[in-house]
Amino acid sequence: MSKDELDIPGNEDDLYLARGEEVSPARPLLLGDVLIDIALPGLDDEPGPVMILAHPCTMRRGTELRERIVVSRVSARQSFPFQKWASGWFDLMPLPGLPLDIPVKGQQYAADFTELSTVSSAELLRAKRIACLSETGITLLLQRHTHHLSRAVIDLPTFYQSISGVLTEAELEQDWVEGLVPGIWDNPDPDQLANASKAFHEFLGPPGSDLREKLKQVRTQAEVRRTVREEIRARRQQA
């Protein structure tokens, strides 16, 4: 890749952690999540798909979602090959393979960085989520959006370094809730999900706690993984 060009995925599967029924109800809402049936105030009163565009650190106050979250409209656009991602369509985050019907042959869905709005976090229900981006997908999204705003090309490892702690925390919260909430894949009780998430964050401790500080460093994240997974096993044995 030229230093003046953006990165591209190897294939569409590289973009996604999960799509459709693969999306776990246990995963916290995160940057790059795509949800359906969301109306955008000031842009379109007709509900449709959106992508969360808020950075994980700005979309929450502590462990709670802020009242309003920045999202971008997701709409059908002309398809273009991965190779062209590097040098064009800078106002879009293409989403090939999104599990939505394509209205016209030769189109694909994309998030539009020029069509942003804030929506009530109460509208962003996990049940409406149809896709979660992978680590690769999230860093590509950050790279494209930053380039859209600044025309600067920042390498993917820099973005990963800045967000790795948040991604590891989301992964561990998903493990915790999946491990401790019965029937997680079969219409889970929202209160049980919320209580399990609360217990997870209480276990990590407040800002500045040992585990949260270790999450900030790539070299100590494996230690946090071990500690959390040992606690999940212990709580399952006690249940």
C-alpha cells in the first residue's frame, strides 16, 4: 500500500465479527455496529439501517450509554471492488455482504460519513443489530472516517493500539454474559443481560483499578483475559 492510500480488506469476511443470527446478544454496543429500523432526526423520519460512528470512549458515561449516540446512515450504493477502496469513495465505509436485501443488482450497502445524526440510545436495541465489525473492520472504519475528516492517512496498527483495550473489554464482557446468563441465544431477558453486564464492570472495578489499567496495555491484556475467564468459571460452579 502506498503511504497515500488507505488499507483494504482481503475479503468481505475480514470486515465482520458476526452477521445476522451470528450476532451475540451478549456483545455490548460498539463502534461499527449496524442496526436496522432506526429513524434519523433531521435526515429521514423513515426508519432504516444505521451504523454507530461514536468512539467507544465517547458513547458511554462510565459504563452507561450516553443519552444520544452519533450514527451514520447506511444505504445502497453502486458496488466497487476492494482495490478501489484505497483511492476513492472516501466519504463511505463500504459494507459488502451486509445481511439486507439489495434493491438493485450491482449495488452494495455503505455507511455515509456525510449523513450523520444523533439518536436516542434507547432506540439502539441489541435486538435490532444485524452486524458487528471485526477488529480489522473497526480499524478500517476509523482509518476511513479519519481520512474523510482530515485527509490524513494513519496506519492501522496505530488505530489498533489506541482501541485494543476497548476491543478486549468488549470481548470479555461478551464471554462473561454468554457464560453466566441462561438461554442467551433464545430470547434472553433484557434485565438479566443488563445485570450480568453490570456485574462484569463491577468485577473490573472503577477507572484506575488494576484490571482496567492492565486492559490499556497490549502486553498485559492476556493476564486480564485469564483473570476474567477464571472468575466466569468460578461463578458458574457456584450457580
